[in-house]
Amino acid sequence: MPAYKSIEWLEDQKALRLLDQTKIPAELKYVTLSRVEDIAAAITDMVVRGAPAIGVTAAYGLAVAAWREESDLLSAAMTRVADADAILRASRPTAVNLFWALDQMHHRVARQQPTSLVAYRAALVDAAHALAREDVEINKAIGHAGLDIVPQEATFIHHCNTGGIATVDYGTALGIIRIAHEAGRKVHVYVDETRPRLQGGRLTSWELQQLGISHQIIVDGASGFVMKNKSVDMCVVGCDRVAMNGDVANKIGTYNLALVAQAHGVPFYVAAPISTIDPEMPSGDRIEIEERPASEITEIDGVKVAPEGAEVFNPAFDVTPAHLISGIITEKGIIYPPFEETLKTLFLSNEQDHE
Ligand code: MRU
């Protein structure tokens, strides 16, 4: 097991400890946060990132809010949690897991019908713990489902970072690679560097090193060359939101990778917990795409690499249309096109399981 934890509740301090992903690989540094504003800022500034990790962080953010209430009134704590909910929802727009996790917290706590401040705080902490635990189980199940399509010797291209630190543990797309490695498959990963934040070059490579998994970092623009000249079995990526027609929002560059994969006949798989499917989103066209600061592109580690005054367009995500996707690997198995049908069936059967 890796010797780090992406997200940890500190019961004695009623605070949240996050692995600071902006410092990896140079430093293994943690931050302890006991104010909701700081937790929201940690999400916005990508101290914590990756759709499932953002969701679980926000869930604990509600627990932190309830514990920060100084009066002993249940109603005051509830107001404080409602305010925290609004602050956390505004932290990043694209990953639906953030909104899903906050909604789950409210449903789960309401089911407990807490009638005292003590019970309310306990219900919030318990609900956040449950979401964190379930995330690990779901990721393992995604990994095992993915084994079905991983050959004995497998070469992957992976984009962004979808590993243990993008989740509570194991990861989604990287979890599939990890579980295949643990199951004795001989795996090699071409790791897209993932400009501009370098989640691949900094984080995925670091995680694969800890796990002893063979890999090489490539620049994002190398994927065509690699697919033409090396035998790549599949691309596997994570996602931030799946629309009901099978369009998928993920880290900028995913769409390019999918186009290159199609041109070379390389299967393109998306790993997604069911919580990343947005039943309210008919197609990818309506998914809000976060735009991030120009400095992410014009500077590298604080050093200017673009001319002063250069204009920048910096969408953090793109949408890969369903027709470029071979399959979506979920904790309940792999679904295939036509996604309009298979996603609906999966979503409904999952709802029934949770009734
Ligand atoms: O901007 P980021 O680093 O949060 O983007 C992360 C991704 O795009 C991941 O692929 C996605 O969230 C899935 S993480 C299991």
C-alpha cells in the first residue's frame, strides 16, 4: 500500500488533512484545514484534484462547517452547513462528483433525522466517512471490471492523473492499470504529460513509480507518433462528467487523444464511477467547462515562458463525443455503445440497488 493518504479526517482536531498535490513530486507535504473557505480554496487551487477526491473533500467540508459552529444550537449549525454547501459548490464547475457528493451528504444525514447538534455533527462525519470508504470499494470494482479487457501483456496510454491521489485510494483509470499489475499482467504505460498542470508528468509518473509500474512520460503531442510506431493496446482515461448520450468531459487533451486513437484503431476506454454519470445532462454540449488562469500556460513554476501580454485561452477540460469511446468501465461492469441505452439501464439499475 502506498505510504500516503490523499484525504484524511483528523478526529481530534475536527479538521481535514489533504496531501498537497501542487507539491508532488518535489515534496510529500500535507495541509490541515479547519475552515470551509480554506477547503474550497484547496479545491479551486488544485491542492486536491481529481473528480472523486474533490467530492469526498467537499463532503468532509460540510462536517468541518458543523464543527466550527460556536453556538450550541442545531439550527445555527444547519445554517452554517448550508452556507458551506454554497461555498463548496462554487469551487470548481466541471466534475459532477462535487455536486453529487454534497447532495449525498444531505440525503444521508436527513435519513438519520438528527435532533441534536451532537447527532447532527456525528451524522455528517459518518456520511463523509462512508463516501470515502465507498470510493475505495468502487475504484477496486472498476479495476476488477477492467481486467476483462486487459491482455496478459498490455501497453496503455493514460491522460492526466486518475490514481490514488485523484480519489481516496486506488484510482479509476489508473486503478485498472494498478489492479492489472497486481494481477500479474505485464503492463507498460505511456503517461501523457498533460499540459498545462502536468498531472501526468508530475503525479501519474510519481504514483506509478511508487507502485513499481513500468512507464514512460510522453508529451501530449506524442500520442500520434506513439500509436503509429509502438503497439498500444488501449487508451484509458478517467472523467469528470458523463452525459446521458455517452459524451464525456475530462482533462483538456482527452478529445485529441480519442481522435488519434480512432485514427489508429486503438480502443479508447473511459473509467467512471457511476457517481460521475450526470442524469440531468442529455449531452456533452451543455457541460460547463472550467476556464483557468492564463498564468498556468504563460508560466512554468513561476518562470514566464510566453511573451509579456500574450493572450491565452485555457479551458481545463474538453468533451469527447460518445462515438469515439469504445466502452465505459464502471464499478458495475463495462458498458458499450449505444450509450444512450446502456447508460440509462445502468443508471436505473443502480438507483434500484440503492433504494
Ligand atoms: O483538473 P483535474 O486535475 O482535477 O482533472 C482531473 C481529471 O480530468 C481526471 O481525469 C478526472 O477527474 C478523473 S480522476 C479519477
